[in-house]
Amino acid sequence: MQGAPFVALRNVTRQWHGRGGVADVSLEVGKGDFVSILGPSGCGKSTLLRIIAGLETPQSGTVHISGRDETHVQASRRGLSMVFQSYALFPHLTVRENVLFGMRVRRAPAREREAKLAEATAMLGLEGLERRKPSQLSGGQRQRVALARAVVSGHPLCLMDEPLSNLDAKLRHSVRRDIKALQRRLGLTVIYVTHDQTEAMSLSDTIVLMREGRVEQIGSPQALYAAPETIFAAEFVGEPPMAMVDGAALGAPDTWVGIRPEHLSVATEGKADLIGLVREVEYLGAETHIVVDHDAARGLIVSATGHADWRPGQTIELTLPAKHRVLFDADTGRNKKDPQQNCGASHRQTEPRDSHTAHHPQSVTD
Ligand SMILES: Nc1ncnc2c1ncn2[C@@H]1O[C@H](COP(=O)(O)OP(=O)(O)O)[C@@H](O)[C@H]1O
Ligand SMILES: [Mg+2]
């Protein structure tokens, strides 16, 4: 990101009776960036997005958009569009009327409306569907109508809250590509909420990983993958996730040793770091996942290229190459190396590192 941030949150807190919501969140979004807010259900993603939208007011902290303090500006005056999981289309209006609703309210001239409609329907493959009602559309088409509405609004900032959750797997992929293409083509700034790390990884310039209302790590997808700052980040990002081995089993006490599945390998004669038992073998075509049980490890999965000839119950000897091990302090859960020195310029932190501790004082109940 260059220059002043387009969207900036500073120490934003919004809780209910001292719990839930978000606490002390700071982040910056550059113009034209695609930023995902990622985290498990209930970690405060929607609350954060609603604060940016102006649908929720923080108890403390500020929201700046385009350099202006918008903390107390109402949603309709913030110049942004929103796309929700639930589409939020008017059921009694046609595709055309839904897409043009905002322009009609603004009394935009008919010629401009027609031009915008044609552009948006072409961009999202909705031509020929203009006179249908939402009930006559598939889920994917409905979400494309919601996207077309955001395009037509002409706002440079688009907030999306789990927009793909109601779609089946195949559609999720194609609409995901539509969203990315749209963002690139229009130069939109997108803030995108998801609990799905694959979506966040594939779409984002920057990921804001959240946990229990707080920021766990902010960084590029590569930074989160290669240099997770905490065990939580290591296990949340990546599929299958990073394996965690009790360092005592590897001669590194008081440490958890993390390793990605593609870096685990089957040991050659006598060079094993761990000897485990094959529990499950999943053949996926391009690769095979060998799920391994070991008393000192969790999430131990070897990702082998192509077909790997293993059967449940077999003994398997594994090597964890030293250069691919990520070491975490067993007490704090934090990466023992400073990841900022590790993973290059794309990593950016908007707060002092000490402010995100591994153990949060309050617990959040769903
Ligand atoms: N209006 C509200 N009143 C009380 N608690 C709320 C309210 N909105 C959200 N919360 C709580 O705040 C936490 C975060 O919610 P939310 O932002 O919706 O999480 P996410 O979108 O990550 O699933 C949850 O524990 C939720 O129950
Ligand atoms: Mg939510």
C-alpha cells in the first residue's frame, strides 16, 4: 500500500456487556486492495464489517474513509456498497429493478440507467434475465444480481460478508472468480469477510486473521502461510493445516514444531525424525494425503505427489527437514523467530507486536 490508507480503523472496540464483538482492532486498507477478514465463526468479522459500513457504532476508536473521520457518519452517507450472504434482493422486483433500485432512488437519468444496467449485466453474465424475479433465479444468479447492484452503485468501496456461503461448491468457485475479476476491472477496494481460508488465500492482497474479537495476524497470504506468528494462525491457514509436534520428541523442549504437509517426507533408511502409524490414506489424484498417528503430534498429514502406496496400520518413518520447521514457544504460542524479518516486505503490522498476545483474557461464548 502506498500513500494514505483508503480505510483506516484505529483501536476500534464494540462489545456487548464486555464480551463478543471486537476489541482494540486496528487495520489499514489501501485503495484498490482486496482485504479479507478471516476467522472462525463468532470471532467478530461481521461486527467489524458493520462498523466499517456504519451499521454499528464503536464504543471507542475511529473509522476513517478517504482520510475523513466517518466514525459517526450514517451508513447511507459513507459511499460504499454491500453484498451479503443472503443476497438481500427485493423479491417482488425484477432483476432489472433490483439492479437499478439505487439509481432510481437517486433519480439518475434514464439513459444513464440503461447504460449502467447493460454494462453490469454483461459483466456478470445476466443478459436475458432482466425481467425475471429473484425466485426464478438460481443461487449463483441471485448473488450475481447483488454484485451487479454493487457495480451499478459506482461506489469505490465494496464490503462483502460471506457472499458465497449459500452457494454449492462449484458455484462458489465461479462466483469467486467473478468477484476477483470485477474488483480488478473496476479497481474496487473490497473488504471481504469469510471463515473459509481457501477463499481468503485465493482472493486477497492482505488477510486480517481474527480470533476472539482481536487481530491475530495481518499479512499477505504468503506471509500467513510461510511465517505464521502464532500456533493459531499456523493451524487456521492451509489445507491440510500445519502439523504440530511436541518439541520434546525432536530434542527441542518447551517448543511446538510446526511443519506443512508438503514438507513432511517419508524417511530414507535410518534417517527418521518420527516413527508413526498410518491411520488413513486419501488419494486425491494429483496427490495423496497420508494421515499419521503419533503420540507427540497433532495434524500429522503427509502430502505426497500422485499416488502413494500406503495402507492404514503400517509403520511410517518421517523426516521433518530443519529448514521447513517453524518453532513456536510452548508457553505463549508465538513464533520464536520474528516473522517480520523472515518473510519480506508484504508483511505489515499496524500495532506493536506485543499487543497481540497468544492468550486473551476474556473468553467469548457464541
Ligand atoms: N447485537 C449483538 N448483541 C450481542 N452480542 C453480539 C451482537 N452481535 C454480535 N454479537 C456477538 O459478538 C461475537 C462476534 O459476532 P460476529 O461479529 O457476528 O462474528 P462472526 O461474523 O465472526 O461470526 C459473537 O459472540 C456474537 O454473539
Ligand atoms: Mg458473520
